[in-house]
Amino acid sequence: MPLHRGEERADGRRTLAVNPFYGPADPVGGMTEAPPTHRLPDAPLPPPTAYQLVHDELMLDGNARLNLATFVTTWMEPQAGVLLAECRDKNMIDKDEYPRTAELERRCVAMLADLWHAPDPGAAVGCSTTGSSEACMLAGMALKRRWARRNADRYPGKDARPNLVMGVNVQVCWDKFCAFWEVEARQVPMEGDRFHLDPRAAVELCDENTIGVVGILGSTFDGSYEPIAELCAALDELQERTGLDVPVHVDGASGAMVAPFLDEDLVWDFRLPRVASINTSGHKYGLVYPGVGWALWRSAAELPEELVFRVNYLGGDMPTFALNFSRPGAQVVAQYYTFLRLGREGYRAVQQTTRDVARGLADRIGAMGDFRLLTRGDELPVFAFTTAPDVTAYDVFDVSRRLREHGWLVPAYTFPANREDLSVLRVVCRNGFSADLAELLAEDLDRLLPELRRQPHPLTHDKATATGFHH
């Protein structure tokens, strides 16, 4: 989450403006003093007044449906909204008090184990999480503990520093994991037009202290799948040569809810014996509002028992493996509703429509002549593009800034090592971003191009803060 600093003001006093129509701030004495913004008010406000003040301020947020930066679901059916409201007060951790909510969580884990071809879906273990970030932390912890077990005899009384191999394109949660759990991050850089992990390069970084290799099924940077099967094959060869047995975790935050329905012949999941665990974000292409994620392990053998805690002070014997304790059960219920509501064919139809929108929009933008497509939305329904080599009057940051004037939030950013020279725009197509909306975006972009072409040079000077939130 964002790290917010306290407000820096000379007088320390700032108040909210209260419209007289909103009703009296003081239910007895009438309108007296507008409430402050950065300290608790002295007296309570009537509910309608408090609601309207918050409501009015939130009008300045962007329209979530037009936010093409986020992977997170921005539309659900009204029935799902009702279920979310009905379950918002249920604590997911309190499985003894809310046994049916816990049962729905178990069913979701079983459904995902079956979807991802676990050898024995009934033996697979997993849990819901607060998004994929927590799921990745849990998977990383399990990898590290299994590595420590394997090396207990080799390093008696001596600490060896573990390492985790991954592409430089991983989501920031993996950098956090390595920092929080003191694991060396060994990252394969981008090279040329390869924007994700290369299996051979990854294997070269592995040694006896490697806890695992992370493969990304759907890169945040450009929407492309990493070659998980090739990665596992390269690690198989490594084991044959050296005896090193390095497990793979698949970060399927987005692709694990796309590939099973649209790319059924792609082998990336538990069909590969080297894949020990998989995570996904239910709140991305799982089609649920934020925030819910899922972490699954091939079997109990991949999840060390000492990481599972049991408590009884909420009633019953409750095993738990999570970084968080209390959290709402509503999103888990919404995930089960969505699984039940859509089924395989429903998910296939939704994801295919989204991919068709992404492909069509990518083709339309590519045909404008000013842009070069890096990806086309034919893996994740996500594509990245940059300005063509002969475009010098403007850059991607100018495009992002001008699209924001029309309500579209399209992020512009630079790629990581070794392609910091490459700046791109990325469009994330989600359920609810229809072909009609895609056409409107293309029309707005087309209308902006003549003005952009007339610029003397790119106008966005501060690239770091040009297009989004900063602290």
C-alpha cells in the first residue's frame, strides 16, 4: 500500500467546506465550524453530512472502468455486490464461527487444484490470501524452508545465504519477499526484444543455495507468458548434470486464470513435476473485486508443516498459514459465486472476449503508424507499445498525459535492466472494457495525434511523476 507522510503545513489547519444544504454540522447548535481534515473533529457529524463530504471528495478520483493501468477487476454483477455486502462483517480467519464461509474457501482451493491439473486434487493444499502479493510471500517462505531442510546437514551451525532466481520483470512483491526474508534476488535481465526470463540464463544463476526459480505466467510489463515448460526442462537437465533439484513456483497472478480456458494445450502448471506451487489473483482475471488471491501447493510435502500454525482461541482447532490474521470473508464468497456462476464455459467466453478486444485494439493502434507494438494481447489480454523510431515530437509520457485529459488512465513507464532505454504504454483489457470502449479510446488517441505531431519536442520533463500517484 502507499506510504503516506503527514501533511506539511505551516499553520497545521485545514478544513472541509460544508455546503449548508448538507444539514447542520452540530445537531443542536446548527452550523458552527467546518470539520478539520488531518485531526479528529471535536464533535460528531450527522451521517448524511459525513457521507456527502466523503462522497464529494471521491468524485475527483479517476473512473475505475477507464483505468487501463490496473489488472484489478472493476466490474461485477449486482448479485455479487449483494453477497459482498452480506459477508463484509465475517472474519475469514474465524472458521469455527463461520464454517460455511470456510467450506466455500475449501471448495475454491479444490476447484483451482483441478483447473491446474494437480496430480491428486484432493491432496493439493492451498488457501486464500490478500491478493497475489501475500500468496507469493507464502510460496517463497515454503521454498526457503524446504531449502533449509535440505541443507541442514551440509551447513551445521552455519548460515548459508539462500537465493531466488527470477526475471527482472517480476512484480515488486518478489523484491519485497527477498528483502523481508533475507534472500538474495538473482534476476535475469532483459536483452534486446526478450522482455522476460530466459530459461538458460536462469539455470546459469542456480547453485546449491537456490531455493527456487520463479516463472511468470503473464508479465506485468508487456502481458507475455514466460516459457514455464522450457524452464522446467532446463532445470531437469541441470539436475541430471549436477544433482541440484531446484523447484519452480509459477506466479500466475493473471495468466493462471486465462491460460486454462484459452490456451489449454499450453503446459505450465502441475502437469510439470517440477512445479511445486502456483499463485493467482482472484481479483484480477479471476473476476472478483479486490482483494483476494490464492496460493496452492502440489501436495502437503511442498508446504512444510512447521509453517502451519494452529490456534484454538477462536473456538475449534484452526490451522492457518497466512501473513494476515483477520480479513473479510466477502471476497472469498464472491470468488465462489463467480466460479459457480460462470463455470468453465463462462470463463472461457469472458476471457476470449477480453482477448479479442485486446487484439483488436492493438491492431488499431499499430495501424496508426506512430507506434510500434511490443505485444499484441494474444497471451494475457494486455499489450504494450512505444512510439515508432521516426517519432521525435512526442513520447509515450506525452501520450499518457494527453489521454488522461479525456479520462483514460494509460500508464507510461520505462523497462528495467537492461532495457531502461525503452519507454512504453500498456493497455490492460479487463472484463467490462468492451469493444465499444476500445473504439472510443482509439478514436480519442487518433484525434490527439495531429496535436502531438505539432509539438517541437517531448513536453513531459519529469517522467517519474508525469502519469500517476507519487508520495
